[in-house]
Amino acid sequence: MMQNQEWLPSIRVDASDPYYMGLQIGRRFQHLIKSRISKDPFLHSQLLPFASTHEGQQLIEAFSDSNKRHYPRYWYELQGLADGSCVSLLEVLLLNFRKEVLPFLPSNCTSQVCHGEECSDISVCSSVAVLGHNEDANVSVKGHVFLVHASLPRQASFTAFTLAGELPSCAFGFNTHGVGFTLNAVPLSPQEVVAGGIGRNFISRDLLEATCLESACERIQVKELALGHSYNIFDVGLRRIVNVETASKGRFSVKEIGAEPFFHANMYRHLEVPQVEDQSSIHRHARAAELPKRTKEDFLSVLGDIEDQDYPLYMQGPLLQTLCTVLVDIDARKLTIYKERPCSAECGMPALLFDL
């Protein structure tokens, strides 16, 4: 791994004691967690006011009860995180359940400042086996991210790109079993969301401990899921990449990635469920289809494309911003994180390089 970067600090923790793990992360990144909470527009304009209502309290309690029961270890991590950073558990829960709570808000919140989550992925597995990913978020998230390196039993460990105040990882991560993932939010119809269901952040935290591709797929096919998600999973040992789309009520679809490059933004591609049309995803998909996708360099050019000024693949504000770009080269067993726009003059050397 290359040297730690100021823009992406890191911490090494032991995951055997979940509360203490969260406590260490909270203490180390207290300033980032408090800063993110203070600057999150959706948290203050929508989530906290809703959480003060009777309906909001009941909903958050339902989500808390089910996720604590299903994933007690990760629940204790969140408690430790809140205690270590000296913020309220409610604020931490709202950051982690924001997508699950959104459909139940009394006001019609449709702006990007409320959703604040877009990602683009491109993958192929033939003569080359490559996965590329843009990690996009609301501009308020910029500067509030870090890496968690956690030790697991039997000399295993994981590395996760983590948003301040949230479980590792709602973005991307990998472990020493050679299993890793990137994520795409998908707009399941609000009528399909299950109140009190299992949250996406808890599932992706569990995914970090998958021992193989089969284990990873089993961990994300949760019947009690509250809404849905898209998972791009790779297994270095098997030289495989799959895209798994999930939805509430136990629905899921697995697509094996092959010789045809596969692009995924923020709409369902192969799981047939009711969803909300997302213009940004439609535009990004159309633009990606126009560009060559034969080599790693092509993938970086696609992910760095800004030709569509209204809906670019690489986002530069004013509401959404690409935090970083990731390139996974399975054959080289390398994962590269680029801070700057790929294919730009500013990109230069990769910010961080990891062995897989």
C-alpha cells in the first residue's frame, strides 16, 4: 500500500470487540464525524425534524430493533462509534438509515440534496478482468471520509472506504479472502419499501467479512431487506465479477459479468421491480454506451467523462461530487484509488494502491 494521504486518513482496529472497534473509530475521527453531522443539509432539514415526531420515533425504533436483532455486532459498533465521537446515537442512526427513512417522510423530498447519492460502475471479465467505480455523494460529504483497516479472526482483515458516522462501508471495500465490492444505490419505488426492515449499511458491513463469492451472495440475499441495492462483487481467486441487484421481500437477481462490458448507474438493470426513473442514470448510461470500453485506460476515460454537462459521469458539483475513482485489476491483484478525475492532467499517480 502507498503512504497514507491527508485527504484519506486511515485507522487500524481489531474487529473482535465490536463496541471497542466503534469506540476507536469514533475517537480517532471525532472531528470528521461532528463536522459531517453539522454540515449535512438533509439531516437537519428533514431527518432530525421527522425523528422528533411520534411517527418518526416509532419508525426509527422499528429499524433499530430489527437491525440490532439481526446484526448485534454491528449495532454495538454503532453504539461505540457514537460514544467515541461524542455525538448522539440518534444522529448516527439517521446517517445510517437515511435511505430507509426517506420514503416515509411526510414532505415530498425529491431534490438531489435530499438523495445525495450517485455512483457509476463498469466491469468486464474476459481477456481482462476489471471493475471501475466512481464514488459519488452530496458535496457535504467531501472531506468526511477515511479508510478502516480491521483485523478479523483467523488472521483475516478488511479495508473499507468509510463515510464519517457510518458503518464500514456504504461505498466499497475488500478483504484478505480476495473478496471485494462496490455499491450502487437503486431507486426502488417508495411503495415497495418495508418499514422496520434490514438496512443497507448493515448488509454491506457484513459483506466485508465474506470468505468467498458464494458467501458474499448469501450475505446480501436478506429476506427482511427494507429496500434495495446493487452490489458489484469480485472474487480474485475465482477470477469472477458479478452484479447482484436486491429489493425488499426477498427479491434478487445475479448477473455474471463476461466479455461484454457492463455499466451500472443508479437504476435497476436486470431485477424487474417497480422503480423511480432517474434522469442522471439514464444520461450516464447513454453516454457510457457511446464510449470505447476495451482497456483499463478506456474504463478510466469513461469514469472521468464530463461531456454531458447536466449529467456527467464524473461529478464536480454543485450538489453532487465524485469523491474518488476506484479501479480493480483482478489479474494484477491491485486496487487503485484515484483522488482526482481519471484521465485528467491533475490525476498523475494514483493516490492509493492496494494489493488484493
